[in-house]
Amino acid sequence: MFTPTTQKDKEEMLQKIGVSSIEELLQQIPSQFLYPTLDLPHALTEAELTAHIHELAAKNKPLKNFIGAGMYEHFIPAAVPALSSRGEFLTAYTPYQAEASQGTLQTIYEFQSCVCALMNMDVATASHYDGATAMTEAVLAAARITGRKEVIVSTLLHPHYKEVLTTYTRHAGLTITEAKVQTNATLAIKELQAQLSDKTACFVLPTPNFLGNLEDAQAVSEVVHAAGALLVAVVNPISLGVVQTPGEYNADFAVCEGQPLGNPISFGGPGLGIMAAKKAYVRQLPGRIVGIAKDHDAKRAFVLTLQAREQHIRREKASSNICSNEALCALNAVIYLTLLGPQGLREVAELNLERAHQLADLINAIPGFKAGTGAPFFNEFLVSCPMTAKEVIEKMAERGIAAGHDLGNTCTAMKNCLLVCATELRTESELKAYADALRGI
């Protein structure tokens, strides 16, 4: 370990402070909290430490991953981390001084452009913490725009998103209610129509929903707007390669978790909150929006066109107090989308669709198990099991497979239900191995 501060440096600093020793400097701290004894192993050389780390890593038993539930394992081209890990990007912080951050501003501008194309929406922000916070910011914006205080969400909105929404709005005077679903685990649109009123600010529509099912977004959009409310769409960005975009069914806000776009799962984070909206609502968007202008030499320059941060001119009128953008994750996303292009994204989405349906068909051929709910689904689906999902997960782990998400953790009535995901990374042989292992238990 290299310690840049020499003994002479320490003595000079202590003299400047006016104390004779480190002990004198820290004398206010009770002695029992000073200099604890640490049971550390003997020091190793770099070569010895590297060998030890390899030994520890060899103990890992990686499982074939069939877990989704909000975070998805996708193939990430090598160019994505190679480019985003360049020093120019890794060392850049959020662009407070625009004239010194042209490169960072350009990447954000390109990210916003990709998001608008992906969602088929007018404007996009520079990104947010994760999908749940982006959704909540959209709900708060809808309440400000409409002046209404009631928010309706689908019962099949991701449970974590519901928790974040409840936390954010606890003191905002908003009422959160849930819309019923049908037996096939999709939204009951007629019941929603009756539930909407002149007090409803917005309806939050997840499609695919938490169980992977696709909703009739066009029909939902029509009944929501007929009530004078706004529509907040929560989507899977990969699915937009094959399904209707939020702009096509006239969503007012479109949000998603951007992790599937070139970002690894990384034990559940960091996430990437993506948010887009109609141009009419641009003044209510939180955070910042980067635009293009010309400098005094008439050259192209990137600027912070809108800054709705409390740290900037808006102060108490700011649309949000939490406006940091996930710049590095957003950079991964824009590199990923640029590498794939529209056709590449479509092919990835088609593979996700194909793999999930292949696996569902294989599971349905196993006595005692039932895959799907009868509704269209994208890359994950519900599996009803003849035993608890916890038992299935434990037995499948013994066979080297991470079987899925235990829905009993969310709802005790669903303790025999598993949420299974298959992305483009799962090969046909792995799908067959999953079915064989399931049949074996």
C-alpha cells in the first residue's frame, strides 16, 4: 500500500494545527473507541493476494439465471463497458459548469434523443435514480398539471414501485388507490373506467405488468383520457422493439428502468431511471434537459436548456428536490442502443419473446405445473407449482439453476407461484435443462 503522507508531512501539519501528536489531536474521543484491535491476517504480496482471490472465486457456483422481476440479465456488447470506462467519462461529474462539460453534455443529449426515439415521445430528461423514482416523479408532475389529488395504479404494478410511490407522496396530499385486475392477470378496463373520476390526476399503467403480461394500452389510454386524467406508462425498454410504444397509444409520460439497456444486474443496482413526456409538459419535468445552441463563434454547443433543480433558479418552485442523473448508466444505455440500432433492438426483443414462450411451452408439458395466465406476455411469466415456490427454488438451485422469483414473498396467497424469466441469453439447451430439472423434482 502506498501512503503519500510522509512523517515529515505529518509533523508539519500537526505543528500548523498546534498539537504535538495525533493522540493529542484525538483526545476528545473516548479511549475505548480509539485504535480498536483488528483480527487481520498477515500481509500478502500482490502475487499471493491474487492467488488467494482466485481460490475464493473458485468456490462460487454460478447458477443459470431465470430470475427477472424488475432486473434483467441481457447480453452486453464488449464495446459498452470499454467505451463507458474511459477516463473522460468515469471522472466527469454532473455538468454544473456547462462550458467545461461539453463531452458530458453531448452524451446526455444523445441519451435524451435515443429515449425519445425509443419511447416515441417528445422530450426526455437526463435520467433519474431508477425506474421507481422516475415513475413517482411522473405521478407528481401529473398532479401538478391537473391540480387533482387522486392517483390510480394497477394492482400489478411492481411492489417496489408502489412502495417508492407511497414514500414519496406520503406528505404530498395525494390519495393512492389500486385498479382491479382480471383472472388472467391483466387490467379490468371496465372497472377502471368506473373508478376514474374528475378527481383523478393520473393512472399508472405497467405493460408488461409485474407478472410479465402485456396490457391493452390503447384501450386504457382512451378511458383514462376520457376522464380528463393523464396516463403514465411504465414499460420494459427491450419490449419496445416489438410492442406498441407509449407515444403510439398517446401516453402523457413514459418511464422505465433502464438497467436492461447495457447495464449489468450488479446485485440489484445501480438502476437507471428513464423518463419521457409530451412537449406540453416539459416545464413540469424534474432534473435537467440538455439542448443544442451556438456559441459566440457560431459553433455548435451543448447547454442545459432547462434546469428545474432546487439548486438552480427554481428554488422552492423546483419540480423536485431529488434531481441527480445517473450519467454513467445513461452512457451505457446510449452506447448500447447506438450499437444495436432499431433493427438490432427488434431482434433482441424477438429473441426474448421467443425464449420465454419456448420455456412456457416446455413447462406446460410437465404434469402439475402451469405456465402463463392466458394473457399475452413478453419475457417472463407466472408458473403455478404443485409445491411452494420456495421448495422449487431450493431444489432447482441444487441442479445449478436459479429458477425464478418467489411470488410468495410478495403475496402469501401466491406461495405456490413462481415468476420465471428467459432473456436472449438463455439458449435452447438451457431451456430444455430447466424443464428437465423441473420434471425431476
